[in-house]
Amino acid sequence: MSTSFLVGIALYFVALMASRVFTERALRTLDTTQKATFMGAFSAMRIYALVPLLVLFLLYFVISRQGLFVSSTLLLIFWLLLVVYLIAVQWFSARKIKRLNLPTEFNRNYGIARACSLGGLALLVSFVLYQL
């Protein structure tokens, strides 16, 4: 593994830890009813959002075994599709959260958490693509 890849992984995990801290702060601003509403609103999404991710990984595996693309091209396509998928999930989540009319403090902290998560992913992808 290259140094840039390891740096990307390290930065991604730092961003994920920051995201967890802000998510925890956001959840502390909700009362029990609001937490139940929030969790219930995303119950189906937690299950079905994994399906496209699984398909993406399976396609990557199958295509890489078939040798249809140069490995660096396939990796680039895979990472870009992963980023598009994660941005779409964040967009749908933000729309759903807005409809729930949760407290402003929750929305602020949860937004920061999502930004940390996506920022960490962007750093990881940047470091991976840098080594291609």
C-alpha cells in the first residue's frame, strides 16, 4: 500500500470519528418521541440503501474478474459511482429530515456530521485517485 493511500484511510477515519461525535450531539437534542420519529423515518432506508451498494461491489468484482477494463479505469469508475451513490443518499436523507421539523440544533449538528463524513470520503477518494 502506498503512503498516500494510508494517509487517505487515516483522514477518512478521523472524519468518521468527528461525524460520530456530531451525530451523538445531534441526537442528544431530541426528546424520546422525536428520536423515535427520526429512527422510524429511516427504518426502510437503512435496509434498502444497502442494495445499490451491494450491487456496485458485486459489479466491481465480476467486471474485474472478466478483465473488461484496465484495473485503474475500473477503480476510478467504482469510486466515482460510490461517491454519486453516497451523495444521493445524503440528499434523500436531508430532504426527509427537513420534513420531520426537528429542532434547529439537531439539524445543525447532524448537517456537520454529514459534512464530516462526506468530506472524509472526498479526501479518501482524492488520495486513492492520486495514486492512479
